[in-house]
Amino acid sequence: MMKHIFEQGDKTKPVLLLLHGTGGTEQDLLPVAKIVDDQASVLSVRGNVSENGMPRFFRRLAEGVFDEEDLIERTIELNDFLDKAAKDYDFDRNNIIAIGYSNGANIAGSLLFHYEKALKGAVLHHPMVPRRGIELPDLNGAEVFITAGHNDPLCTEQESIDLKELLEKNGANVGIHWENNGHQLTRTEVDAAKVWYEKTM
């Protein structure tokens, strides 16, 4: 089981799946969810991997180098958890919008890369391409919004561009919002995500 918080909201709206960055907890993105849609139900999850005491969603071998085997395993684990949570909390499994930051954005991206209907959509703050050289599922109808920093030392501009292209090639609709900042999550990005969400959902 994954440590999580569930807050029931309006059942006609999507469930916001919150996925924190390295060293974060299931509390971190609750304020972000409130900005994006304060009426929606929220499922906020803590990563099951610890890196020097910092929670993460999957292991890495070095900065920016993912442990692919662990990534695949943890993606399966998260997908299974979502199946179970939908039953436990009685929400529509096909109406989940992920909001992930950094490591959390990468596991959300990995769900999209491995499962056809894992997510209805996703807001990916400072993501990287989760895996390269694999065949992606049919993502027709999936709505994705990427926010990225021109000066992000951890996620290069090219990562975001490649991710957008890979998702679009497999049918997803992808928007991208650029900031002149580094890797931090800014209020303007969250506001941009809110605008996207209100237009798209």
C-alpha cells in the first residue's frame, strides 16, 4: 500500500492525483490542487522509495539517470494502487488527472508511457523523458500540460521538447509552458496549469 491522503470533492470532476518531488511528502502539492481546482477530489501519494531519507517514487542511479527496472516496477505498483483506490474511495478510475513535480512528474509520465488509460490527463512540472526507445500505448484523448524552465539545470529544454513529441506522436494533446527559471515550481506555472485545466477539463 502507498501512504496517501484522500479528500472527497465534487464527484462530477476529475480526481487530482498529486505526486511530489524528491524529498517531498503527500502534503506538498495540496496547495497546488487548491489553486487548480478547489472543488475536485484529491488523492495525494507519497513515494515508496527512500533516497538518503528523502521520499521518491523510484530509484535513480545518479542525477538524471533512472533505475529503469525500478521505474517499471514502481509504475506497476502505482497503477495497481490507483485501481484499488478507485474502488476503495468510489471514484471513476478513468477520470484521474495527475499533477506531478520533478520526480512525481516523471512517474506520472511513466504511467502514460506504459498504460493506455492510466490517466485521463497530466500536469507535468519539470519532467524528463521516463524511458527512451520503447513503444508507447495509444494515448488518443489524453491531455497533457508540461511546464519547464529555460534555465533548469536538472531537466534540459530538450527533455521537455522530446517528451512533448513522444506523447504527441502517440495521440496525446500536449501543451507546454516555459519559464525563465530553474527547477523550482513557481506560482506562475501553477496559474498556467489552472488556465489549461479550466480550458481542457
